[in-house]
Amino acid sequence: MIKAVHYPMKKTRALTLIFYLISSSCLAQSAPTFAEVTAASGIDFQYTFGDYTYENIMESSGAGISILDYNQDGFYDIYLLNGTYLEGISSSDGQKHVDSSNKLYRNNGDGSFTEVSQQAGLDNKQWSMAAGVYDFDHDGDEDIYLANYGPNVFYLNNGNGTFTDITEKLGLEGPSELNGFTKWSVSVAFLDYNQDRRTDILVGNFLAFDPDHRSSPDPTLMPHPGEYKGQASLLYQQKPDGTFKESTQSAHLLYPDSKCMGLTVFDVDQDGDMDIFQSNDHQPNFLLRNEKGVFKEVGIPSGVAVNNEGKGTGSMHGSLGDIDGDGHLDILVTDLKHGSLYRNTGLGIFKDVTYSSGVAPHFKGKGGWAAMLSDFDNDGDLDIFSANGTAEELILQPPLLLENNGKGRFVNSGKTAGTYFQEKHSGRGAAVLDYDNDGDLDIIISHLEPGSKASLLENTHNHQNHWLGVTIVTSNDGTSLIGTKITLVAGSQTQVRVFQPSTGYLSYSDPRIHFGMGTNSQIDEVKIEWPDGAVETLKNVRIDQYISVGKGIGIVKR
């Protein structure tokens, strides 16, 4: 019950206050809650940055997490990436980490996980940043392209629980150096940029890291990203024989001094081809509009190049989602200041709503890294999770859980969301998944601080809301699936999602497209718009289930 409080103010202001109190109360009552189940699940991953002294930008960057069903048993597994000891970069006390590796945790289907990276052939011992997950050969299982400091690696899924390194055969190792220093890849995006029905790969490279560089203003401080040269992101075009050739310059994507942190692919202007949003570190972001296989950079006229202060800050990644239910995909960009939330006004023109949406005060000073727009309470609108931590110093920060009021305005619900949100961490990579297949979204986060393990958060929200999950299965004709648009209509509610599992900094989330439906108990239709222009509509879809959908064949599995 809310008791009326009378103050000498104008009637409209009093009504606004009462409405705000009622809205906040309702949100608090329905806010999602999470329980940390890491130890009970058997996940014991601890990230290493190669030694014990936090002193350079490599050590501050962390690593990502990728979600995939590598053995096709219907339960989604977790691939956690790791740093390692590097001669000439790490201090000598870190030599015990020389054999640290990435870890694959197999989902046993009963709430527990088993670490199987060595058996699967995924115990890579390089300094890994991101693992792009995609069914490259259209055989029904997911392959992995690993972005590293140094040579990249492509792992082909053998279909029997193991992977084979076929990087050299495909031509995807990448150059040994860019701009005079070791290539440092941090992001992987899949797209058919020239619409030839073959999936191409864009690799985001960060900066030319010089381990001997010391900051001129103060040699005792970690050098700023602006003190290094950049490294160009590289486009690899798939040839008819399945191998790749580097086609960056011919596609007008060569920016030799850019400092990419994240790549997001979607059809921003709704013209039928895939465009690219590239988050850059302390540079203006790029919005690369596809014009028949060549790209034009339109970040400034589109409104997404800089934040609302006119600055190119430490942008991490562009996360997609329709925050206000208008059918257009908006972009959330985490950074080290207060982030940016860009509302899509239609046809690829964006308005900065970071303050008007209520996001800025919550992000300010936190240092946002991996974040995602996801419906954590299944009420039909997209909420925000963000893993946070200061970059220049190892200062812990509280993570964020912001709940959407249904109209694109957010309030902080983390205080009641569980103990994890009441603690401080130095979060980096994070992903959402439904690890227990119960229809609500859980979270896995990798932490940077020494001694802190990854955290698996089970969604324990007690609600009666309905949901639908959609898996997009491989097309027999080789059509790229990235960018597939799905519209769900249930009663008065219409929701739009796109198939783009690269949802946050360095990370790939559960590839199943998730819809919360609130109290709607019936789906009117599910419309699927494939990237090649084909459109299919599904009727009589039952709620509260996962379905698999293939191009031209409708529902193939319920």
C-alpha cells in the first residue's frame, strides 16, 4: 500500500511523484532474482592474466565466454577463455601459468557441468579473447573460430564431441603482425556480406601492443589506449571451395589505425543486407553500411559515433534489442564512462537516450564491459545486465541489473536480485543462457580479480509469465543465418528479435532466440524473415517450449 503524502507542490508534480512510486513498487515486486550456483554446478574456472601484477592493457582486457551445444544433446555448454604467461610481457612470478588454457564445461543436463576441454580438443593455451560460434560447414553442429593475441584458430566440430584445428587449410590464422606488433584479435563476426550464399568472417583487431612502452605522463601508470597505434579489422571472404581470402580493402573496410573492441552485425537500414557496428576504444565508433558488397562508414550522420558528450570513449560492444517495442533494433554500448543507449528512430538513424532512458546514472563510473539486452523476467520487454570493473586500476565495481518498465525506461533492480548483485567484482566477459532449459535466462560471468572464479547465476524469478524459445537450424542451401529476424505477435504485444549470438564484449550468448510473453497464453503468429529475403509465418505455436525452425521447412523440432 502507498500512503499519500501531501507537499506544497503543483498538482502535476504530485501526480508524477505518485506515478513514479507506484511504478517503482510494481517493478520491485516483479524484479528477477538470481542464485549463485557456481560451486554446486561444478564450474571452477579461474581466469589468469599471466602473472600477479596488474600493469598493462592486455592484463586489464579480460576474456570472453561462449555458449554452444557442442555435442548436440539439447543442453547448452560453456566455453570460458583464458589468458596465459607470455615471455617478455608477464612478470616472472607468473610462470606457473604457462600451461593455463581455455576450459570447456559440458552440461550434464542435471544442473551440473564437467570440464572436458582436453577431451574435446579445445584446451588452447594461447592468450584467447573471443570464440565465435557458428555452423560453418552446415552439418548441424557448431564450429568455433578463436580470436587470440597471436595466431587465430579455427576448430571444426567433428560431430562426436571433439574438434579438429583446420586453420591452415582455411587460411584463417591471420597475419603475424599488424602495425608493427603482434596481431591482437578480440572479436569475430559472421556474415554473408556479398550475398553469395557463403558465410564470410570479420575479425576485429584491437591495438598494436608494445610491451616496452611506458606512459610519458607517469611511467608508474598503465598506458592509455590512445598511446598505442591501432590494428585494422580484417574481412575474410569465403571462396567456393570453402577456404577464405582476405578482402578487407576491396570491401572498403580497411581502417589501419582503428581499435576495435566489438563487432555487431545486423541490417541497420532494412535494405536486405548485413551492416556492421564496430565499437572502438577511445575513437569514434563505426557504423559500416553495406552498399552491395562494399561498405560506407556512416557513424556520425547515423548518430552512433560518439556519446552524448561528443566523445569517443572506451566502447566495448554494441548489444542489440528493441527496448521500447516499436519494432526497431536499438543499440546499447557499454564503455568506461556511462555507456550509450542509442534508440533507432527508423531506417538506421539513432537518437541518444542514455539519460532519458535512466541508464546513465547507473552506469556512470562503473566501467561497463560485457552487457546484454535480455528479458530476465519474461514479461515481454528487454532488461539490462552489465558486468563492471575499472580498467586502469583493479578496482571492483557492483554489477548492474536494470529492469525495463515496458516503455524503454530502466530502474536498478540489482539490490533485490540476489547476493551476487550486492557484491563488487571486476567483471569482463559475460553471456546469458538457459542452462537448465526451464524457460528463463541465466547468466555466466568471468572475473579478472585474482582468486575470483567465474560465477554462474541461476534465474530464480518466481513468476507465471510465459515464454518461447526459437532455434534457427542450418539451411540446406547454405544461406547465412546471421541476421534472421523473428517477429512474435501475442495479443496486443509484438516483439522483434534477430539471430545474433554475439551479444556482449568478447562473448557469444545462448544462440536460441528467447521471447518472454508476460501473461499472454497464446501466440498469434511467429514471422521469420530470412537474410536472403524469404519470409515464413508460423501459426498455432504452443507457448512455454523450445522449437527449432529451418528455412523452407518450418518447425522441425518441438
